[in-house]
Amino acid sequence: MMHAPILKKAALALAAAGLMASVPAHADTLATELDINTLMGFTVDVASTGPQAVDTGIFNVSNLSTNGSFLAFCYELLQGVSVNTLTGLPFDASSVIPAAVQTLFNQSYAEVHFDNAVEVAGFQIALWETLDDNNLNTGNLSNWGGATNSADEGDALFNAEIFLDRVANGGASTGNYQLTIWQSPDSQDIIQASTAAIPEPTSLMLGALGLAGLSLVRRRKA
């Protein structure tokens, strides 16, 4: 029939529209700067290199591609940070998140006060350890210490231990977060958390139309 090719093209167009609506753009230019108000210094024994000095703190990130901004934690302890607040650096976004990292954020991210250096340090150390072996005393990262204020050090490590215990023992979630790992060959990778969004009605409609279009094409082929 004369209408079949037109109907097929329309169905494929709707399918493509539905699929494209759910595919985000990932390449962005980010300028990262460590918030000195949340900065705490630690030392940690790294199995491959020996004792290392590390800083814990929140990154203030400006997305120069979108004119947006967000807070982020370090995702890659052993690579240095290249800060360029004027021109930024290219970062690629990844939504491939290890299950333990997602669990850590869902369980504990909501209770971290971002103006409290001790809480920030505890969460940052827990994140690094979640990527290692979930233990402050073993694995590739061990023997945490060296903070200027011993009380702050103890509190930060105590918080980290609580966060890690929750991951290991299956504690209850207190939030649901969409995590993005921003990766760069020229700087430390960082991780962003945002509240998981419910798809907009328009996106749901396009997705449904796309699936319906694909189903229609398959039935006509059959």
C-alpha cells in the first residue's frame, strides 16, 4: 500500500526522538577550586608509593559550558588537581557508578554539612576507602592520620568509620542521588551528586511514542 512507507518513516522518526530525548550531552569544560574553608590535611600510607599527604575538602566547580555550578568530592586520590578558574579543563561525564559508591551516597550524603570540615573529611575518606577495600586499616590505603588538630582527626576518622560500616552492613538509605563522575586526563576526577529527578512528562511521552513506533515497525515486518 502507498501509506506503508510513510507510516514506517514516521514510526522510526518517533522512535529516534524518544531515544534522543533520554541521551544527555557529556563533554563539558569545568573549572575546579578546592574550598579552603573545608580543607583538612591527612597522611595515608599508599601501598604502591608509601606515605602520602592528601587534602580533604569540597570542590567548588563551575561548568563553563552551561554557566552552572555544583559541589563535588574527589574521586581519584592519587592524581593531582589542575585548577584553572579562567578557562577550565575538558571533562567527560560518566554515569557508570560502582554499587558501593552509590550506596555510600544514598546512605550518608544527606547528613554531611558542607561547611563542616570534619564531616566533609569523614565522607571524603569514606569515599576513597569505598573505592579501595572499605577499611581504614587495610588495603591499598591505610594508616590514616596526620591532621593538625588531633581531636578533629579523630572525629573525622570516626565519621568515616560510621559511613563505611553502613556500606558494609546494609544500612538504610536516606536519599536517592544521581551521581556523575567527571573524568579528565589532565586533572583529578571528581564526583557530583544531585537529587535523582523524576522524568518530565514530555520525555516520558517521547519515550513511549518511540517504543510504540518501534513496536509498530516490528509488527509490520512480521
